[in-house]
Amino acid sequence: EIDADFCPIPKASSEMYYSVQVGAFSEKKNADILAQKLLQKGYPAFIEESYSQAKTSYRVRVGKANTRQEAAVVENQLAQEGYPTRICP
């Protein structure tokens, strides 16, 4: 189960950055598979866990850009490769 549109507003953090989300999964193994594919292509992919209502989701994101414009460059590259994308703060 993938949900590329799920991109909640982050809580206040001392480390603010933008990343490109390419998927959200209910099963960690599916997130691991996508993250590994992205890493093999040279993207700095990572998985972020989210908890809500006793349910865990695993969001696959790429990069930690300082500005939305930097994230947009990565988003365009991923979109050209056919990935569903969304920039997240």
C-alpha cells in the first residue's frame, strides 16, 4: 500500500529541511525495497517512521535540502523517472 500524498506538517524542530517523499507504506519491508532502489540509483533516500492512532507508516524520502527550490530539482529528477513525488518540509 503506497500513499505518496501523505505529507504531514512536521513538529517544530531545530533541524528544518525539505525532502521529496516518493511513498508511504504500512509495511516496513515495502519501504525498505523502495529505499534500496533509490539508493542504488544514487539518491540519498531514507525512511521516516510515523505513528498515528496506534498505526505505524513508513515514509520513503529523498534528500535534506535547505530550500524548497533545491528540493524541487530532486523532485523533477524523480518525477522524470516515474516516481510519484511530493515536497515535504
